[in-house]
Amino acid sequence: MPLYQLDHRLVFPPPHLADENGVLAFGGDLSAERLRLAYSQGIFPWYDEDLPIIWHSPDPRMVLMADEIRVNRSLRKAIRRAPYRITMDTAFAAVMQACADTYRPGQGGTWITEDMKSAYFDLHRQGHAHSIEAWQGDKLVGGLYGISLGAAFFGESMFTLAPDASKIAFVTLVGQLARWGIDLVDCQVHTEHLDRFGATEWPREQFLEVLKEKLKVPTRLGPWHFESVK
């Protein structure tokens, strides 16, 4: 299949034209408008610093429905011990940097380039990008960040510097999302870590159909704060 080159126009080719690796197009820019359009069509950027911007729409798609999350017994015990203070949108830039600095087996570097940081921080200022932080005292020891549109949350990356810190942050986030009615959590591609939480692979067509419905819901703009469970 051909690989499409984007220009200044805010448009993407249909996601079903992506190749077998989920690669759809390259080029364009990382403006907030283009990023929102991309996510609304099930497309996201993922590329190395020495390459042009590469846009992906994988098939299948790893998805978690918020009310179907699985938490094993040991993690439930850890959550009850409350070893960390979990917050939202208090250290977005620090979370992105920590995700960029995290070593990941099989990867020679990070896709979280300086341009990516700047672009997603713009989305954060606009209320569409959010971070979830795990703190041990005043030290940031885990967290994740992602994008919110309608009743969908698109997870981007996470990091941990202490036992179960990112897992607890993730479970706490998903619980809050479920209470807000943001029930579609896009996990992008399969990992064993996400599989253990109950995420499953959906055909891209199914994901896009459900996403279209979720985007009819007004977006809950940030900054976000956890609400106490009644």
C-alpha cells in the first residue's frame, strides 16, 4: 500500500489505508488542531527523532473498557495500603519527561521528542492532554499521560520509579474515568502489561465505530482533579 505524505492541509487519509504495520502517513505537523483531528480518527504520531512525523492506525487496536478493568489481588492490597499520593494534572511536563527518560527494552531511544513534548503541552494547556502522578512525599515516582476527547481517553505513555507506582496511578485514573462516563480507554497496541488489566484487541473497524459514538459526548476539559468516591 502507498504511504501518504501530508502537507499543510488538516486532512488524513482513511485509516483503513494503513499498511500491515499500522503506518498510514508521514509529514504534516504536530499542531494541536492536527493532533485532535488525528486522535478523533483513530490515528496517532509515533516516530524517532531522526525521522519525519509518522502517523499510525494499527489493526487490531488494544482497548480497555473502563468498567471492565481487572486488578489482581496483590495490586488491590497495594492500593489499599495507599503507598503513594495520586494526583491529576499537577506535573504534566515532568511526567512526559520521565516517560521519555524511561528505558524500554528493544528501543534504542524515545519517540517523545522535544517537538512532541511541546505539542502535547499545548494540548495540556488547552485542557485535552492530562497527566496522572504518583508521589512518594515530594518525589514523583510514577505516572502516565494521555489525551481526552469525548468519552474516550487515549493513553500515551507511563513510567515508574517505585513498586507498582504507575499501576496504581493507572487503576486510580480508570476508576475516575468510569465515574465520569469516559469509558473507552485506547491502549494503542498489545502489551502483556495491558492484557493483565483486561485490555483486549479489537479490529480497527470496530474501534473506529465505537470511537465515533464516544466523540458525540462533550469533552471534559482540564485541569482534572480526582473526585472522592461516595
